[in-house]
Amino acid sequence: MSEQKFAIEASAQRIIDADRDILEVFGMQVVHAYAGRCVVQAQVPPKLINAAGFAHGSIAYALLDTACAYALASISLRGVTVHGDTTYVAAAKAEDSLMAQVDILSHSRRTASLRGECYIEGTGDKKLCAHGSFVFQLITPRT
């Protein structure tokens, strides 16, 4: 990601723009979507803290899943999730900043496999909170 560290491919930007309401609900910001890689950030909202005092796992999953869609869009592919497997390894708390990064592992004409990690970002360091593997069914957009 040297030269294109914070790039967003035009094909991904069109999908991001169309998803603006979804991104707003989760408070997500797309940092990078270029050449099959996507980075998405969000701050854990207090409304997503569970009874144990930790962030509900849905926010990490949503970040990873969303980053998958935009990683695909960055190479002009569209898809929908058919399988998402997420492992949670550390808990986030209210107001923690989360960052998910996803890479396309492979794709055929019909499916794509992706892998990503979600980190809790702190003062100069980051801690892995979840990682996952996803399979997307590639689609032709409806008109």
C-alpha cells in the first residue's frame, strides 16, 4: 500500500456513496478501498455496549463485512455475503476506535474469498479484537 495508502478507487466510491445511510448508522468511515484491499474505521457507540460492558460483536462483524464489499468494489466487482466467519479475541469498549482491514484472497466468476482483521486502535498502538473469513457471491447489479 505504499503510494496508494489512502486511495479510494472510483468504482468503490460509487458504492460507498450509495451506502451512505448504512455507513452513517454504524458511524463508519472508509479510509482506503484500492486494488482489492479496504480499510474502514468506526468509533464504538455507547448504544452498542452490552450488559457485560463490552461492544456488541455486531460492530466488528459489520466493519469486516462492509470492508469486504468495498474491497471487491475497488476492483469493479459487486457481491453479497453468503458466509461470514468471525472470531472475537479481545473486547472493545464504548468510544474505542475500531479499524478493519480486508483483503481479497481469490475470486472466480461467481464467488470471492476474503480475509480481514479488526483492531482496537489506541495511543500509537493497535490490538487485534476480531478476525474473519468471508465468502461473497458475485452479482450483476440490477438496473
